[in-house]
Amino acid sequence: MSPSPIEHTGANLLFAEYDGWTFPLHYGNVRAEYQAARSSVGISNLSHRGKLRMTGNDRQAFLHRIVTNEINGLAVGQSVYACMLTPQGKIISDMTVYLREDDILFDLEPGMTASLIETMDRYALIDDVEMTDVTEQYGLIGIHGPRSNELLDMLTSDFAGIEPSRHLSVDRHGTQLFIARSYRTGGQDYDLYVPMDHVSDVWHALIRQGAELDLACVGAETLEILRVEAGIPRYGAELDDRIIPNEAVKERAVSFNKGCYIGQEPVVMMEHRGRPNRLLTGLKIDGERLPERNTILKKEDKESGWITSAVHGQADDGIIAMGFVRRRYLNIGDRLTVEMDGAQMDAEIVGLPFYTNG
């Protein structure tokens, strides 16, 4: 298949590559892309994200038994965010789970589908479940901003709005589209799944129809700014096999009322008998150079944490970042030292998110 299912145009368009896929890093004007996503509507090509389909009679009960959040309580048309953990409670992958009539669809970080299938397959010993990587079968278009509903209503007459944690299938000229409320920018977000051979057509239809809404195409660089401003962790940045959910995504990803799941014991023990030694927080960093992931934070020459993501903020001027800070040093307003190549910069500890909708 083509590494880019959508033909993108723009005088200053810049592409990036990941795992054999190409996608726009930006379309030439990050500020305009940002403003569209925050004040009107923007669309993004997310087709490189992982997509996994689970079928079989035991699919819902099986998934409930192995991931961190409530699955058995979901009804068709509902979704939930969850994590897959090691037995020691460390995060292997995060995911959004969509319960549909005939299957369960997973939204995953790019490149995570094969490893998650391998992990879950180890636990599916006698369960009637089948997992299929459908990443290349469906394009994925992100729709972001307060005028998203208007744009989707132009695309298909079957759309009438969706509440958070909900999804539905709609028809467009005989093609079935899957629309889900998503959580990518801290504002109003939708994910639009389209059969791969129709995704370019739908993309350009959105551009035409969205012209009167001041639509802009939004690249990965802008999406990262929007994500960090909203304080949304992602696997491969804030989340990895060093992190337990209590340190970063407990409120979104963990149910403490469900039965057992893989890695439950350390998560519950930390919740009821102790507390995390470190937590994810926001940082405002002096200077103009972006710190790289895993850049060390210090307090009076003692290691106090590390940076996970850093961007040039748009809601606030300057560099903003997320990172983990040890609890003993985690006081809002306090300052830490960022060390890069022998140089030092100050970082102020601030709460998350940097941006809130409305």
C-alpha cells in the first residue's frame, strides 16, 4: 500500500515518517493550524495510528479480565480508555476501546498493534477471541475544534452529534463511516474511521465543505502542542514500562471497582496502602531550546525527575513541558534545574493542564 493514503498539498508542507507511514508534520503555518483547532475546526491525518479488531464470543469478558478499566459494563456504542500492564503493574500499552455490535475496535499509538496482540494472545488460552491488525484497512481522520459538529453534519446527514465516550456508524453515499468522540486536544475532538480506499475522497470533501468554517489542515507538530497544553499523556512519551498508572493516568484508565486484571495488585496496593513516589506534572521552562525526552530535572544538585514532552506553547508563550517529579520535590511554584549539554535552565512546576476548553 501507499505509505500515505491521503494526497496532501501545500507550499511549505513538511512530512515525517514512522513505521513505514508518511504523514504531515506541518502545513507551513503552525500558528494558523493551532488557531483553527482551538477556535474553528481542523482536520488531521491519523491513519498511521494502530487499529486492532477483536472478535469472538468471549471478547468483552476476556478484555475485562486483562485491562485496567471497566469493559463488562460497556454497552454497544460506548468507549473507555484503559491500559495493558505487566504483572508488576507497569504500562505495556494504553488504548481506547470501542464496543461495537460485532466486534471491539482498539485505537493505539502507532506501531503498537503487533506487540499488544502478542501480549494479549498469551492470556487467551481457552477464550473464544480473535485479534486482527486492521491498521491498513482503515484511514483515520481527526476532527478538532468547536465547529467539528458542523463539519460532520455537512459530511453526512446521519450525524447528529456524539457525547463523550460514545461512537456510531453512519452512511455516506453507500460507504460506512465510523465516528467516535476522542480525546486529543482538550477541546472537542472526533475520530473518523474510513475504509482506506475512500479516505482520500472523504479528506478532500471535508476540506471543501469546511472552507466556510475556516477549516485548516493540522499537522503532527501542532497536534503535539495541543496535546501537551491539554496535559494528555501518551504511550512512548509519558507512558512506558517504567510507569504505573497511578503516576499518570489513574483517573482516566483505572477502575477500582472491577474484578482482577493483569497487574492489579501493585496498582491497588499503591492506591490503598501507599502513594506514588513521583507524579506527572507541568513545567514552564526558561530559554528557547526544547529539552529532549528524558532530560533530567534537578533540585539543589539532586535528581528530582525527568522531562517527557516539551513544546513551544501557543496558549502561553515560552516552552511548556510535561514530566515526572518526585513527590518530595513536587510543590507548585517551586523551581527546578534543567540540564542540557552542560547548560542549565530553570523550570517552574505548574499544574496540568496548561489549557482548558472554555
